[in-house]
Amino acid sequence: MTDIKFVISSSPHIRNDESIPKIMFVVIAALLPAAFLSIYLFGIKAILLMATCIIVSMLTEYAFQKCRKKDITLNDWSAALAGLLLAMTLPPSFPLLGAALGSVVAIGLGKHIFGGLGFNIFNPALIGRAFLQAAFPVMITTWDDPLAWQSPAVADAVSSATPLAKMKFDNEFVPVQDLMIGITSGSLGETSAIALLIGAFFLLYRGYIQWRIPVSILTSSLLFGGIFWLIDSTKYPEPFFHWFAGGMVLGAFYMATDMVTCPITPKGYWIFGCGIGILTVIIRLFGGLPEGIMYAILFMNAFTPIINRYTRPKILGEAKS
């Protein structure tokens, strides 16, 4: 009888050519349409802001890993992605020193204080954004007019309100088509839903993000926002407004789907996404701030372990205790 050798190893036993560096790099590539559009709309300010966040995030990653005597993993692109995502949540004229500080907080407090990639509870980029929201509330709500840099006479004008601010404080609703194309004021990553969706559909095609999360976020926000619109259409925006205003698309497709901080069970995906969608609408309509997607994601990140625990599929043959 021919000797047969079996290789015994730990799971996973099914392998493919996917890796952390590849996935992170593809997500960065998916953000490029929105990044290039922000450069077209806001000029050199967008370039400097993105470069600052990415470079400082990578330097912070290096410093923490060096101090902890861990392997340097800058080539996994996770720090660069966190920096780019943070930049996409900031207004074009946000001070570069503030952006650098937010990058340090994002990587240090949002990632390495928990043990590094794979151990963090909250999305690092949103931790950095939340810190900057608390530390620089005026600067982070000061917006540029799109394409103002092309007109020297008004290049320094920083006055336009975002669609969400107009809705909340002026009861003025920006047409949905304007929000989709990207001709409104806002953070680098919330001016054009189409540019973000181009990359998002590519990520869905590659299977890098779980489709149930953005679908549940968009569906729950549409239905929940629609209830208030039906109650009073003069006071509350049309349901689709919530999809394309602010950072809904960026949050739903690029941040809530973070593989580390989102649930891992089929039922958990729906609970997690619906919670984010409903909380976002509540904060937008009744909270003190016009935007709520950031806090909604961070809030649901905290419940991810509980969601995973109580939505765990039953193991075949498992007996009830």
C-alpha cells in the first residue's frame, strides 16, 4: 500500500490569494474617484489634507509598532487607508495641524491602544473624526464653496452651508440630483454620491464588503426618514435626501463595513445596519448636530460583540443547555 501523508494544520483550510495588503489597497483604489473629484472641487487644499492625514497616520503606526517592539506593517496599507478615510470626513479648509493631530488619535487611540489591526473595537478613522469634532467644533463645520479656488476673487471665501445644515437650521432642502452629482459644500468625501458609489460597487463585486450592511442602512434610513416626511413634508426632507446628503454613502459602504468592527453573522449584519440607519436619521432630525452617521456607526460598533453573541447561528447537532 502506498504511504499517504496528511498535513494537519489549523483552520482556515480553504485558502485563496486574498490578503490584508491587497484588500486595503483595493479599498484605497475604490476611493480614488471621490478623491480626484475632491481635488477638482477644492484644489490644493484637498491634496494637502489627504497627504497630511495619510503620512501622519503611517508615521504614527510606525512609532507605535516600534515602541511596542512589534513587526512594522506599513506595507499592509491599513494605516494609509485610515488616514485617507479620515481626510474624506474633513472639510477642505481644516487646519493641517489639526488633521495631523486627528491622525495620531485615529491610529494611536482608535487602533493600537486595543492591540493593533484586528483588535480595535471602533473604526479608527471615525475615532479621529470624533476627537476633532469635540476639539475643533467651529473649524470642522466651516465649509468651502466648490470650485471657489478657480476664482481668485472668492478663493478665500469659506461660508457655504452643507445640505444637512441648510435642512436643519434653515429648513431648506437641496435637490437630490445636486447631491448626487457633487456640486454642494461638504467634507471631501461627501460632495458626490456617484463618485463614491463607483468605488463601492467595485468593492461589492470583489466581495470585499458585506452587502447586507449598506443595504440595511439605506433601507432603514429611507423608511424611517419617510415616516417623518409623510407626517410633514414641509419640515422634514424627502426620504432619498438622507441617502445622498452628508456622509451616508461614505459611512454605509466604506466605514460601517469595516471587517474588524462590524458583526460577522448574517442576522447581525441586518441589526447593525438598521441601527445605524435609524440612529442617523434621529440625530439628523432631532440632534444638536446636522450629521449623525459618524456617531451612529461608533455607537453600533460598541454593540458588535453583543450582536455577534446573540445572533450566532446554531451549530449542527448543538443541544440546548
